[in-house]
Amino acid sequence: MYISYDYYRIFYYVAKYGNLSQAAKQLLNNQPNMTRAIKNLEGELGCPLFLRTNRGMKLTPEGERLYAHVRIAFEHIEAGEAEITESRTLQTGTVYVAASEVALRCLLLPVLKEFRLLHPGIHIRISNHSTPQAIAALKEGTADIAVVTTPTAPSASLTETPVRPIHEYAVCSPFFKTLTNRQVKLEELLEFPLISLGADTKSFEFYSGFFAAHGLPYHPDIEAFTADQILPMVEADLGIGFVPEEFLEKWSNVCRIDLEEKIPERSVVVIKRKGQPLSVAAKELEKMILAADYILKVMIEANTEKVE
């Protein structure tokens, strides 16, 4: 049975207010149209839905049963409309971000802090992924934007915007003192145990390509599950690791290795779906991420003023 949605909409408001004129005013309609719609609905269902009285419109037993269902449906619709309307402001809403660990540490955290200060009513959901996993989440629609590190896999359905370069270094503990205080050739590192992220990550692909470009194999002895695990392993004298400069700030017992062959620059990038409009909140967060260098500078200056 197909019955016009408009008939049910009119039925809902007439039943809600118990009065044709009030319902017509709410719907910006006129009473003759409202009366005709109610009669058509009653005709389609084959039973009276209202008793017309001097005090207004009173539901029949059949009308009561129908209203019990229709009311739930329209309340859900109205709640959905309200939620969508609110999400078009920066007062409420949720932003879903798929982020790689390196991107989170090297760029995203200070931006998220500033965003929360400016828009405390917006909920942020961060999923920590490898770059391939973050891009998969974006394609599946479980994330609004992805913030990851290169290299990435090109996709016709996605757009990619570079935000900030990342400088990475080979590092070791003092235990490997023969690698410190001098320039080291990349091939010398093969004499020592290497620590890397797993073979299914873009970081592994990146360093495998770096070694291959110099005619060298890349066969790490230890694979870390997350980038955060690399420095503790290095400090524990387990081998040589490769980490972004930002990771080294609080590690005084880790030494940079002066490589003769410079590690190529990588980038943090923002990826989103083509042709998919972002909510106001997601769009604002994207804008702040793209201006991340400026935000970080402001926060550093604010912290410096507090110290002084």
C-alpha cells in the first residue's frame, strides 16, 4: 500500500494539536487542504481516524493506534532534522578523524587542542591507524578526513593536500658508539640490527625504497607495532631506528646518526573524499589543520610568555 507521506504529516499535526486551524498554521497550509488530506487518508485506510466535535478533532480508536506509530516516526524525523541543523553550526556535532601515529604526533595534537578550546561543544573521534588503514576508513565512510604521512596510494576518489614536511633521522643508543660523532654511510647500518614498523605500513615501504635507491637491501631485525615503540627499543640497545625529528624532543639518551645519504623528506597530508561535502565542524577542523604551522607558532609564543 502506497500512501502519500504528506497525508501522514497532516494527520500527525492534526492529532498532535487536536485542531485543524492550529495544525494548518503550523504547516503553513489551509483548512480545506487539510480536511481533504484527512479524508483521503481515511479513504485509503478504510476507516475513520477522527471524530469531528465542537472542541476540535478527536482521534477514533483506529486513529489512536495509527498515531502511536506515526508519532514515533515523526519525532525521530524531527530529532534528525534538529541534529542536522545543529551540525551546521560550531555549537554541537562530531568530527571523525582517521590519523596515522606520526601525523598525530607531528602535527595533529596541537591543532586538536586549539580546536577544542575554540569549539568545546564539538566532539572529536580519533581513530589511530596506519596510513593504509586510515585511507580505508575514509573510503568506507567511517571518517570525515584522514591525516596521514606519505607515501600514500593515489586514488581517483580522494583528494590529498600536503600540510607539513617531516624530517626523519636514523638514531641509536650510546651502546652503538661507533656510529656517533662521525658521518656514517648507509651501508654501514646493515652491520647492525635495524628496527622498523611492519611490512604492511607505508613507513616500511618508504625505507625499503630508500635503501633500494642506494642498491641496498632492507631487512629489519625487529618490527615495532607502533611508531612510539621504536625509541624505547633504541634506548634499550636493541638496534638502529628511524624516527621523525619531533619524536626526539624528550629522548636525551638517544643519538642521531649523521648519515652521508640524506633521508628523503616526507609530508603530513590531509585526505578527503572527492565530491563529499564536510560538515561545518569538519570543515573548520580541516581549515585549522591546513593552517597548522601558524597555530603551532601561536601556541609556542603563548607558552614562552607564560615561562617569562
